Amino acid sequence: MICFEPWQTDFWHGKKTIEEKLTAAMSFLNDPPFHECSMAFLGFTIREIRVHFLVIDTHYLVAMEAEQVLGEAFGCRVTIAMPRDLDTLLMEGAFDVMLIDIDFVTEVLWGRIQRLREAGAGFVFTSVDSRHRSGVPGFQGIPVVLKPFDDERLVEVVQDVYAGAKRP
């Protein structure tokens, strides 16, 4: 996600009236999509927020629902994929929190999950099985969110996992 920070620029601290500052900011915001060239012209600085979630689910529509809920709640980048894409995605980039359908998790994947957790990634399992409500045997410490999602619960669990993840 790109954030603009006009208050950290010469434009903002210069001899401009508040009306000029607000007009400049509003013209940028009303010019979709966000144009970096407009920001550069106005003297705005930008920074990239590097929060990135991964949602892996065997049902693409479920993954899309999670993407929408998390994207709106956190204003972050959310990548969704099918289980067959996991190996490629894990090689390509780092994710802060990964939501994975528990039905997809195997013993081989569990070893990988453990290594990624040690490296600082957070995990949340999803499941349709109410027996997993209090966790999955053998996978201690990873919360489970039941499907269909309760949006507030999903956001709450991901927020807790993200806050507890060790990031460099």
C-alpha cells in the first residue's frame, strides 16, 4: 500500500495557506488511481507499507472473501492462491501472516510452517470442521477461524497473530 505523507515535505511546511494545502491534497486524492507523478509534482513523499498476507484455500471464492475482509480491515496487500501455488509463492516473497485451509496441511508442510514461524511469519488455519474450533491437534499455537467467516473474528485473530509475529 502506498501512503502519502504531505506533512513531511517542504510543500507542506512552506508558505502555503491551509486552503492551498487542502486543495493540493484533494486534487491528488480525486485523481484515481494514485499518481506518483502528481505526488512528486506537489512535493509529497511516499513510503511503502510492507504488510503482506497470504490466503491459501482450496475454494477460490473463500480465499476472495478473506482477501476482501483483510484488505479492508488492514489496508494491506493480500495475495490469494490455490494450494498448488504455495511452493512458488513461498519462494517468491515473505508474508507476515498466512491463512491456510487446514485440510491442505500435510506433515511435509507442517515442517515448513514451523521453519517459517521461527523466521517470524504468523499463521492462521481455516476450517469448516467445528472440532477444530479450539485448535488442531499437533499444531499447537496456531489459531483456527471457522468457515464461513465471521468477519470480526477473522480480523481479530489475524490482528493478534500479526501483532505477535516476530518481524526483522
